[in-house]
Amino acid sequence: MAHLPYCSYPGFGETKREEQWYNQAVHVGDYIEIASQGGWDPETSKIPIDLNEEIDQAFAKVDYTLKHAGGNGWSPVYKIILYLTAVGELSVVAVIRNLKMWLPDHRPILTCIAVNQLGLPGCE
């Protein structure tokens, strides 16, 4: 599907596009689909040690990725698939806090999947 408009944000996104042969976002008709966005810093690739900060950064990165792809950030998001290695009270509270902050006007559907490991070492 080379005819679809793909994009990757500067720093981590462009590096992964070259090193691992994938993009961060693609326009499919009126929709924007994005790759998984972990809690790494988009410029330095550093992952916060604190789980709250990592989850906050992951939500901020979704917003950044959508806007970089020409979208309106979180406001039109209707579906979230969330992968976590650390499913517990701390992560649930952090996710709910971010959902309320980034999506104050609606409640999207959400699927949370517990996994043993994520693609980038150090991500939870």
C-alpha cells in the first residue's frame, strides 16, 4: 500500500523508520492509524524510570504523533488498544488520569492487554 501517505516524527520516529523499516502514522481515508507509542522521549528515546511519568509520556506521544500526522490530537479518538507489562493499581490510576485529561469530552472504547514484554526494552 505504497500509495498511502505515511509519516514519522523527528528523532525516534525517523530513526525507527530507517533502522526498523516502519513509520509512526498513516492516513487511511479520513482516518489516521498510528504505531504503538510507548513512554520514550521522542527526541532522546529515554524512558522514564517512574511508571507514572512513562504512562504520561506515552499519552503525550499519541497526541504528538496524531498532530504530526496532521490530525487533531486525542479529540477524535474513539478506540484505544493499550498494552501494559505492569497492570496494577498504579498503572490503572495513571491511565484513567490521562484518559480524563486527554479526552475530557468523551469516553472512547478501550481494550487493555497484559503482556510479558513490549518491543522496546525498558518500556512497561
